[in-house]
Amino acid sequence: MKILENIFPTSEQIPLEWKLDNFTEQREYLINGELRTWNGPMKVVISPISIKNGTQIIKNSIGSTPLLTEKESLQALDSAVNAYGNGTGEWPTMSIEKRIAHIEQFVVEMKKQRISVVKLLMWEIGKNLPDSEKEFDRTIIYIEDTIRELKNLDHGNSKFENEEGIIAQIRRVPLGVALCMGPYNYPLNETFTTLIPALIMGNTVVFKPAKYGVLFMKPLMKVFQESFPKGVINIIYGKGRETVGAIMATGKIDVFAFIGINKGASDIKKLHPKPHRLRSVLGLDAKNPAFILHDADIDTAVSETIAGSLSFNGQRCTAIKIIFVHESIADAFLKKYTNSLTKLKFGMPWEKDVKITPLPEIGKTAYLKELVKDAKQFGADIINENGGEINDTFFYPAVLFPVNSQMRIYHEEQFGPVVPIVPYTDIEEIINYSVQSNFGQQLSVFGTDSENIGLLIDELANQVGRININAQCQRGPDNYPFIGRKDSAEGTLSVHDALRAFSIRILISTKDNPVNREIFKTIVRENQSNYLRLDYVF
Ligand code: G3H
């Protein structure tokens, strides 16, 4: 505890630049193009960054968000349904060029809010400054790439096919009304990687921000309102059961985009009365393992697994959540891993080079403590100095060794700074772990023998969506497909794939004869259809 005694700042120690000027009271929600003010109950947002006052650690309330009810949620849904107008609304029928112009306007205005958004991300979820900035910048790039990709998609579709005497044009059109929900660890980026593709493809949207990481929406509310026609994007806040539950139960949602826990996704999905009408785009739990083979380059394995397991305190869906190390190099690996860990700076998100920060989830440190206790009971120890020390919302990373299958940490996604390390002797043990796991997002393999690595790739290729060789697991680059098997995902995301996930193809076809040819030619020449056309979106 001694090393954590002064981890939280006194209010005087907070740099002026990063001080929050005031309590962020976020009363507005967006329905049908109107920013409405909520006068009902509010949820107080407690920052993971507590404040030291003498010997006391004081919880820090930094803002509040509306606790809307079923009534407002259904109004938001109605607004999205009306704007979609059974596919004949202004937005779904708008030309791609015009839709892109709305998104471009949004990006221009969003960029102006960078500092406010970054600051609120740091205070609300404890993400360090460079990562908060990266989250913002990556999101902007994602949107810009999405625009470029949509143009490419449209160029490829601006032609006629002729197969077996049938002329056809094949285009992509929206699915309908989308419900988008994001996670607290990437509340801006991950949410926007579904929200923006949903919008740009012509869907109308009801968006509910994550449980934590909500306040940063305040500076963006007006940007959303002013960038889109009314009803196209509706933003609500509140408890999932009252808000999202009511919306889903109507059966009027066509696409459910959710990044979070698979149990939450299943509960919400089950409420939809017409399961075949609902398309789901889900990014869910993961327990990505790193397999360190006997001939691995230990320095590479250490630097990659340190970053992989502890970036943003292990709160990434792609984080390495369990490490298997061959027993012959276990000692050397553990020594270097724990040495590197000692060098990770811990503190407040704005401090230079800080890597380990306080945790935003209520009850999280107690949960991690339970996992450690359970592991100890089955024979593991914390092998790093200060591992598992807690001060309020801060949990110093705990490295557990030797971990085995009796322990909860072997199976559960800890989503935090506890690093379980399992010694293994036989390659079958790591293959079995992957086969038996309920999750199938990614894994990492560290080794130098190409033949061994090749064999392992072949054994594991049907278990996960990505195998990283001598590298940590990660989602990026965002142009690559982000996949999960088993309980880890439904659908594939990437700049390219998301456009497909939020759309469906429509064929306009006819029998190839002179009369029909002339009809098609005239429609195109005279611009008589938004869908049957051969124009080029620059
Ligand atoms: O939480 C899941 C994120 O998509 C991870 O993204 O691997 O780029 O940090 P990342």
C-alpha cells in the first residue's frame, strides 16, 4: 500500500490544463433532430480518479447523465422508424454523395471537439493521455477511410452484369433501423466503428452510449444534431433494461450493433420478437492466450506480452488475458516479464509516460482481488513486487504463477491488470486450451522455428479469427478484418466489412431483350432512379 499512498492527486496537484472546469451536467438527449432537456432523475458519474484530501481519498463526482425511461426510448425509436420511412425516407434514399457530405460535415465539427473529448475520456475511464488522443484520432481516420471505402464500393457497383440472359445491377442498400451500443473501454472508437457505417449506408439509428465513458458525448451532441437530417440519429441515455429492452421488444429494430459482454448481447437479442428480421453485429468477450514456445525470443515475447496484457490496464477486448510459457524457459520469461512490469509507470492519465491507471468499473478492484484469492487457493502466487496492491480504484498489476485449470482466472475474462501465467510441457496442452475455450477472438504464438510455428498455425487456424506470430493481439490496422469465433463475436468488422454488415444487396434485373434494354438505358440516362444508375461518386 505504501507505494500507492500518494497515487491520487490533491486538487492542487492536478495540472491546470487537465483540470475539469466544472461538473458536466449532460441533460440533453437527441430525438427527431431536437436536443431535448431531461428534468428527471440523473445518474452521477464518478471518476476513477479520486482526490486526496489529507489522509482521505475522496470519490470524485464529475458529471451526470439522464436516466431516461421507456417513454423517451420509444420516442427515439419512433423517430428513427419515421426517418427510415420503410426505406423511402429522405436518408435511405439520399444519394451517396449527399450522405457522404453529411458525414464530412460531422467530421469537420467533431475535430473541433478533440480536446474536450480527450479530457473527458481521461477523467471518466482513466485512459492515459496518448491513448485517449489516439482513440480520438483513430476514430477520425476510421471515418475518413469509411468514406473512401464507400466510394470504392459504389464504383464497383456502378455497372450492369449480364448472366444467362438476365441483365442486373447489384447495389447495397440499408437494412433499416439500427440500435448501436458501445463498450466503456473504447467508448468513442468502438461505438463509432458501428455507428458511422450504419449511418453512411443509409440506416437510421438509435444510439445509447456505454455504461461508463458517456460524458464525452456532451460536446458531440450538437455536432450530431446539426450534421444529420432529423430522426436519422437519436441519442438516448439510461439503464439498459428500461431503454434498450423496451426498444428491442417492439420488433422494429433491424440491426443490433453491440460491443460488450455476450450475456448482455444474448439477453437483449432474445427480446426481439422476430429473430430473423434482426441482424446482429457483435463484438464480445475474449480470453486471448499467448503461447510462448520453448525456442521463443524471450525479449520479444516479454515486450509484446507486457503491452498485450497491460495496455490500458488490460481493459482491451484484444488484450492477452492468459500466457502459456514452456516450462524450459518459464524462469527466464517470468524474471524478464516482472522486471519489465516494474518499469511501467503508474499514476494519473495525464502524467508523462504513465501506463497503469485507476479502473473505472465500480467494484472492479474487489473482483480482481477475488480472482487472485481464488488462484492462490489452488496453488498460484503473486510473483511480482507490489502485485495486487489496491488503493481505492487503483489495482497494481498482479502476475499469477503457476496458474492451472482449477482457477477462475484460467477461464474468466478478467478485463483488468491480473496476468495469469501457465507453465506447460506438451504442445497439446495449448491446443486443448484453444479448442476448449468458449472464446475465439485471437491468439499469439512466440517462437523461432518456422516448422513448429507452421504446424501450430494449422492446428489453431480454425479456433480463432487471427493468429499473431511474435506479436501481441490487436484489432488494427482497421482495414484488416476484425473477427471472432464462438462467443467472441457475430459478424466481421473492418472499414470494408462494416459497410457490408450494415447493408444488404438489391438486384434490379430484367430479361435481356430490346424493350427492357431501352427501359434500363432511359432510366439511367434520364436519372429516373436513385438505385438504377451508372454515375461516379468522386
Ligand atoms: O477492446 C477492443 C478493441 O477493439 C481493441 O482494439 O487492439 O486496437 O486496442 P486494439
